Amino acid sequence: MSQELHDGFADWIALDWGTTHLRGWAMVGETVIGEIRSEAGMNALADRDAFEQALFEAIGPWVPIDDGARKLSVVACGMVGARQGWREASYLRVPTAPRGEARYVPTMLDFVDVAILPGVAQDDPPDVMRGEETQIAGLLAAEPDFEGLVCLPGTHTKWARIADGRIEAFRTAMTGELFDLLSTRSVLRHSVDPYWDEGLFAAAVVEGAAAPETLPVALFGIRAGQLLEGAIAGECRARLSGLLIGAELAAIASLREGVAAVRIIGAPALADHYAKALGALGQGAILHDGAETTRAGLLAAYREIGRCF
Amino acid sequence: MSQELHDGFADWIALDWGTTHLRGWAMVGETVIGEIRSEAGMNALADRDAFEQALFEAIGPWVPIDDGARKLSVVACGMVGARQGWREASYLRVPTAPRGEARYVPTMLDFVDVAILPGVAQDDPPDVMRGEETQIAGLLAAEPDFEGLVCLPGTHTKWARIADGRIEAFRTAMTGELFDLLSTRSVLRHSVDPYWDEGLFAAAVVEGAAAPETLPVALFGIRAGQLLEGAIAGECRARLSGLLIGAELAAIASLREGVAAVRIIGAPALADHYAKALGALGQGAILHDGAETTRAGLLAAYREIGRCF
């Protein structure tokens, strides 16, 4: 865990508490005065006490020292609100505003108030998100009239159609997880070197999107092509990523329809990767920094629910 | 390693030497007098000496005790002939008979002659097989006039069009490996219980084959559906397998076209699984035992090349 300390007292703590990581910011209003990063994600925490302990360790430096006269508000989004998380924050159902009633969590720490934001679910076809809705809320806080398609790339990439300030529909692709498994644990691990070729990536996106039904055999073709023809450095990695993202773009074609520029919210390198994939299919993209957008969504929630603490 | 011993001396040894396993039979002509099974597959063997040592351990009980007056012939197929195997046996190129010139391997063991059978490669689209061609040779030894489609299910399932005694074209799907990775290492591992529902499997095959382009989002839908709707025992496992095999059947649709009954060569349970998937799409299947068919292919090779030892 690392904590970056600044002078001053925090009013509140913004937390993005996911499956594998806890990331957060000590805030005075909308100003960041400190940052928190730890590996204490949901998967690393055995029970509710462990969540409370992890929270205490994360926010320790910003705990007020005035004997409880002033409380520190904590607003958290992500898997912390899942059934296997700290306390379940029930899903909102699409179509829905990306922000709903928070779940308040009782703790032994009498100097903090903790609120966990709900995720969003879709019944048909079934889909769920936790954390991404808060990023969408952050985007809408800056641009309340935004309508269109938002892409939130990650281990499980979300694609959400937004209109009238609401999430209307969304889908999740396991592309990031598939790429990791295939490139490190499948027979393709022998073919994937650390290099990267942008041109081959773009070509593979086009190929994957044009013939997504061939993906099951195209994947082994990467290995076979390397054995038979050799492969230049970066070819197989770029081809694997391109075929998978191309197939993903075909799978969400109905959400992409008629969208001039997709909003991509994510870590800059990953967002850029998806922007290039969309570009290969002639679709534009506007990038938003994932951490900033999360913070903006948590700030909007804090402003609305702060008075309830 | 287990060796099942019988009376009598072996003329030759039939070996199916793959990535993770070594399986074989001590033979007198076409009669099996002993069986070999070990974990000494290619991946477990560090160098050429290790292959020789593994062979010696496997065939020890059948080594002639007549001071080299009589040699034991070993005929092997599979990954043992790969570049990372014992000795590379160059690929035959489609269209080709499934059997070609063997690679003879010099050993320190002066009482054995070792021949490794070549695999088969296809340049466009690139694809490779090692071991399955010998099973196809076994099928053709019994039915020289067979024409049609052969399915060889496994970690990497092969589909081969046969005509005029030759492999005309083939494709490989990584379905088995994808199922293993997704059900044990991805987020879906939380959803896949040990049970199985045949009806849901068949329905998922139909769905996967009808809309293979949705696979990237349908996979996460298994997890989301379980979270939102619960799932009956066996539902998620059957759905994951069905969607993947359905997508595979769509990917090789051009090979399947016009085929009344696909020949499936494999372990009985897995062969039956693919037969049910084909059945869900209204296509028939005729099953062949994988081990028997491998042995028949190795026997055909032994008969042809035995005189060259």
C-alpha cells in the first residue's frame, strides 16, 4: 500500500474498491490532497472485518484527531458493494440514472461514515456492472446532456448506451480476461512475444470484426501461422489482441450503430488501444481519464448524499 | 506410469506421444499384449536425452533379452515429432495422404529402432496437426473409400475433410482449452458447478451456432445471469460448453456443409459430447474409439515401414 500525504485535513475519502485493488483519494471538497493505492481488493479480503481493517489502514493518515467531533465521510464504488464484498448495495435496473441510493455501512470506527454506491444490472440480456456506473456518473456530471455510447475498457469491458441522463442498455465483453488467459496460459503463450506492431493490430481488428464467427479457429491459426511462416516480433500479440477486440466490436455492433465518436473512459494506454481499434473500423473516439472520471462520479455522489451521513 | 504386462514377446511398440501424455501398446502383429501410460509428454521432457530415457522406461518390460539379435520396432506419432519434441518430423502438406515418410531417430539403445510419423500442415489458412493424421490413417485403413468430415475432439479439436484417401483441408478450434481456462481460471469459475444439464447444453449449442458473433458478450452473460437469476445446478457449465461448441460449429460451417454424418474419433465421453452438439443442429455422427483408431493408424504405418528398420 502507498499513501501520498499532503498538508491539511480531508473532508471525505473517495474510494474505487474493486476485485483486486483499492484506489482512493483524500479530498477537501473537489481538491485531491492525498492518494491511496493498495492490493486490498475484494478477492484479498476474507470477511467483513477484513474490509473494515483494510479501510482503516487505507485512510489512517486522514483520520481526524479531534476525538470524533468531526466525522470523515467515505464514499466507495465497485465490487466492495457485491454480495461477496463488504455489504451488498443492490443493483439499479436499466434504464436508470447511474447513481442511486447508497448503502450505509455500520463500522466499529466511530469517526467515519461509509457509503457504498449501488451497481447497475440489466435483466435482458443479463448483465451487471459495479464501479463503471460511477464513471458514467462522472462523465454526466461534466456533460449532463451527453447522449451516445460509452466504452469502459478493462478486464471486463463495458459498453453502455446513454440517453436522457440514463444508462439505457449495456453489454460486457471478457476480452481483457481472455487476452490475459490466452497469452499467458494457453498454447498461444509460446507465440506471443513482448513486442507490438500497430499496423498488424489494426488489420486484425478489421479481420476480427468482419468475420467474428471464425474466431474459434482464427485463434489457433495464430499459433499455426507462427510455426509455418515464422512471425515478426510483435505480430502474434498484436494479432491476438486485434482479433479479440475486433470480435468484441462485432458483438456490440448494435450499440455502436450511428455513433460518430465513442467516449472511452479508462487508463490512458488502454483507452488509446480501444480508440485505435475503433479507428481501424472508421469510428471516432473521445478519451477520458479513468481515475479522474471515477473521482468526479464519487464527488457527485458525495455532494448529494453528504448531508445524509 | 503404469504398464500392464502380458506373456509373450512384443514385435513392436505403438506410441501416441503427445504434449502431456505418453500412451502406447506392446504389440504382436495387430494384437495388443501390453499397455503403457505415463505423464512423460513433450512438456515434461527437457531435452532429447529425456525423451530417450522416457522411452526406455516405458518399453522396458518388452525389451528383448536376446542380446540384440532381435530388435524392437517403435512407431510413434504426436508432438514427439514437433520442433520442441524429440526429433522434428517435417509436416506433410494438404492435400495429402495422412501418412508419409517417417523420421528415424538414432538412439543409444541398440535394441530398438524408432520411427516418428510426420504431422500434417496447411498453408492457407495456416493450420497444423500432429497425431490426428495417424487416427485418420487408422480410419482409412478400415474404410479406404471413406469420404467426408472427420472430427477429432480434444484440447485443440481438429476438423478434416477427407476425399480420395487424402486430407483435403482442416481447421483447429481451441474450444477444449478455452473451456478449461474459462471454467477454472476466469470469473466464470464462480458460476460453473460440477453438474450438467443435457437440455440446456443442446439449447446453448443452437444459440451459439446461430449467433456466434455474440460469443464475446454471451460469455460474461453466463456470470451475470447467475448473479441476477440464480442458476440451476449444471446450467452454467452446460451453457459455457454449449456456447463454445456452438460457436466452433459455426466457425467450421463450410467444412460441415452437405455432410450427413460426421465421423468423430475420440475418447468415448468427449466423442459423445460432440455427437450431441451436432445432433442439436440436426447433423448425424458416427463414433470411433480414439485409442483403437490411433493403434490402427500406427499399425498401418508399421506394416509399411517395418521393412525399413
